[in-house]
Amino acid sequence: MLAALDGLPLEITTGRSSTAVTAVLRGTGSGWAVLLRADMDGLPVQEATGLDYASRTEGTMRACGHDLHTAMLAGAARLLSDRRDRLGGDVVFMFQPGEEGWEGARAMIDEGVLDAAGPRVEAAYGLHVFSTFEPGFTSRPGPMMAASASFAVTVHDRGGHGSAAHLARDPVPVAAEMITALQTMVTRRFDVVDPVVLTVGVVRAGSRSNIIPETARVEATVRTFSGDSGQRVRDAAVRLVRGIAQAHDVEADAEYLEARPATVNDDGETAFARDVVRETLGDDGYATMPNPIAGAEDFSRVLAEVPGCFLALGALPAGADPSRAAFNHNPHAVFDDSVLADGATLFTELARRRLASEGDRP
């Protein structure tokens, strides 16, 4: 990352607690700054695309397109550096690690990225590529992506032999009942217009077919779009699994951990970003997103501090069927890198035009 910025007129600092990189470009104005963000994570996924530029690191893949984000922001840094004498303020480039569950945005905020230029940034912008979205940008005012939380239950009691289940307290069928009950709870307790998504991704129990284990563990991800739903699903899920455990006379430990808030776009900044896309790339370059995405993003922590907008950028390869293409995080996911120019251009124009509007302030 540092090599890509080498030679540019940037004030660069690196993270104290992570591999973060913050770069500040000084414009000709004073007192105003905007922030542009890209994340840099890979994922613990074994790449199966077979491409000649596939990951060379065993068990690691840029399966969410973050390498494109980083390249776009590095490109914008170069473009804006060439135009620094026409910038009405400063630009903070936020190259963020740890988006995939490691609280990278929080770490960078704690270390001062929002104030890296001196004054707190006036606005913040980020984007994310999606391998199944048609080319073009899309976003929406208000909630754009979900809040996320993790929910885990460990059922435990007396193990035993599979042939004498009556002498044990089998946690496996209890855990299975909890999974089914949690899915039913979501569909019957929450309004479909304020959706809740609960997906069990881990079920772990036992070592042999004839051994009743002492423990069974279920782990789930939970996505919500409002604070009310987030609190209600937490209370309901914990109460439900404890009730099922009590009914079966076993013990259950429930853990509910909130990971990140919903990504909420500012109305004004979203309208501004929409107009910049259309004026720069044409009217077909932007479509209003009809519904929020149930994925979560820790750029939400930046937007909780300053107004801004997060946008999705379609990176479906040419000729691919969006209904059959592999989605982000899939080992077969492929992103069309021809969108790099549009991403770098949008980052550049968002900063340039936003700083121009700040420069008009009295």
C-alpha cells in the first residue's frame, strides 16, 4: 500500500494497533476536509477461480473485492494529488484493515483518522463492489446496510453411550430444536417491513456416532436495521433458548455480542453523491437502491460520527448471469476490474466537488 502512494505529496501515518494507513492531501483551502475510505482485507477462503491472478497465499482470498477498493482509492490519491492546487480543502485517505470482523474502523477512529487533517472531516464517502450487481452505482438515504451481531448457545449436560440415551442428557436434539425455533421466532415475532435475519452458520457436537456428547454448540449471525429490532431480537433469542433448555432439563449458556451498527447514509450526502455519479458517468450510472442490504459494514462507525454516504458498485463480469454468478465471500467470486476507473473517478469527484462547496461557505 505504501509503495502505491510513494512519491505523492501526502502526509502519511501508519496505525499503532493495526496495519492501517492514513494519508492527508493538503489543498489550497483551509479549515475543511473530507474523508475517502477503502478497506484492505482478505478472507480465510481457498480461492477456486482458476484465474492467472488468483491468490498465491494458501487459504486466503480477496473474496470481497477489497483489493479493488484499495486500488480505486490509491488511484484517486494520484488523481487528486495532480489537482491539489484546485482543492478547496484537505482530503483524508483512509486505508483500513480489519473490516471483516476485526473492528478496523473503530481502531482507526480511536487513533484519530477523522481528525487527521486538523479539523474534523466534514463528510465521509466509501464504496463496495459486488460480484453479482450489474455495472453502475447504487445507494439509498437512511439505512443502507444492516447492523450485525453474533449469537452463540452452548448446550451442556451429561454425556453417555448412544445405546443408553435415557442415562444421559443429550444436548444434540436440544440444539436442533433451538435452531428450528429461532428460525420460526424471526418469522413470527418481527415485522417484515423492519426485517430481521438470523442465520445459523456453525453447529458443533460430538466425535463418534455412538457417543452422546456433553456439549453441543450453535453459532448464528443476526442482522437488523433498527435499534428497536436489535434489542428485541436479542431479548427474544436468549429467552427462547433458555426456555427450551429448561424444558429438556439441560443447561444452556447464551452469548449475544453486537458487532457493528447499521450503515446509515445522510440524506443530503446521498443526494450529493447521486448527482456526482450522474454528472460524471451519466444518468445510467446511478440507480436508487430499493431496499437495504442485509450485509454489514464497519464504515457504519464512521457514518455514526460524521455525515456521509456509502455506495455499492456493480462488478459483475461481462456476459455473466447475475442469478448464477458467485456472490462475495464465495471461493468462485470474480469481480470485473474494468470498474476500477469508475471507482477512482467517483472518489476523486466526490472529494473535489465537496471541497468546492465547502469553500463557498462564509
